[in-house]
Amino acid sequence: MKFYNRTNELAELQRIKELSFNDHSRLTVVTGRRRIGKTSLIMKAVEKTPTVYLFIGRKNEAALCGDFIAAILKALDTFVPSEIRTFRSLFQFLMELATHKSFNLIIDEFQEFYNINESVYSDMQNIWDQYKDKSHMNLIVSGSVYSLMQKIFQHSKEPLFGRADNIIKLSAFDLFTLKEIVHDYYPQYINDDLLALYAFTGGVPNMSNCFATIMFWT
């Protein structure tokens, strides 16, 4: 599927990646409603570089860590202690690894730690402060619940306040991007086609591509 728009955001994420790898670790926050294209944007920015992707699902912490160990082994081809059962231990392991290996760490639906173990945020703050300046991790966290992500990183009483080097909030596609999508699917489109696409999708990327496929390929 063609990657649309997000030129400025993509350039910024790639700039931060280079700084993380060549200088010291950086933390980027990407927010926006579900299906707005956060994960697609992030994965585009880190393609062809070592990347660990962790999705925070509704599981207990030990079960999540088991999934994460497998993901790290696959992504980085490195030994991970199988006895790790807490995210604190896992994150410390990754930060220590980043002192001699550059890689991206993506944590998706980061706000879900509120439902699993809220102390993860203070644990991460302590470990991040300890290792950030002597490691080379490009840490990107994303979340679909804007109010919680704002609380985690922008409320002064929260442990991760002030730790984000950049906060990117994704919005729906603008009209120019929707025109590009419609044109790619059906160059002979009329204005009513563009209006229908916007009316049914609101410019949400995932919905825009799916609806355009239905409109013009059926």
C-alpha cells in the first residue's frame, strides 16, 4: 500500500533516529486516534534499521514479558534472559544493551500500562535517566488515548514529565491528500467522489484507503 502524506512527521522521526544512533538516546511520543496511521508512520521511519516492536495488550505483566522476549530475540538476534518477568527488568536489559548496540524500541498503546502496572512509568523514568546519555536507543512510544498520553508526559506530577524529546500528534488526512488517494484509485473521479470519501471516512487514513478500494475497485 502506498504511503501517503506525513512528510514533515516522517522527516522528524528520521532525524531523531539519526540523533539517537549517533549521539545518545531520545524519546519520542506519537499520539492520535485509532487507525490514524501512527504505527504505519513509525514503521516507515525506522525501516531497514534494527527495530523491536512491543504491543501492550491486555495481559498480565509476566505474560507480556514472555511475548516481548520472543520479539527481542527475533528483532535483534541477541540473548535475552528467560527469567525476566517484569517490564522494569526488561527495559533495564534493553537500555543496557543500547549502550553498545543502536536500535529502535517501539512501544505501542503505551497508556495500557495504567491497566497492567502503573508503576512501570516511574520504573522507566529511573532507568531512562540512568542510561539515556550513555546509550543509543531510539525510543518511540505511541498511544491512542490522547488524554492519558497527555497526562503521562505533560502533567508535572507524573514520573515521565519532561522526558519526551518530541511529541507528535497525528490528525486526519487533509483534502489534498484525499484528492491524491482518489486520483490513484480512479483518475477520472468527480468532486462527488471526493465528497463521498471525506463524508464516510473523515480523512482517517485506514478508513480512507479501505473505502477508496470499495468505491473504485468494485
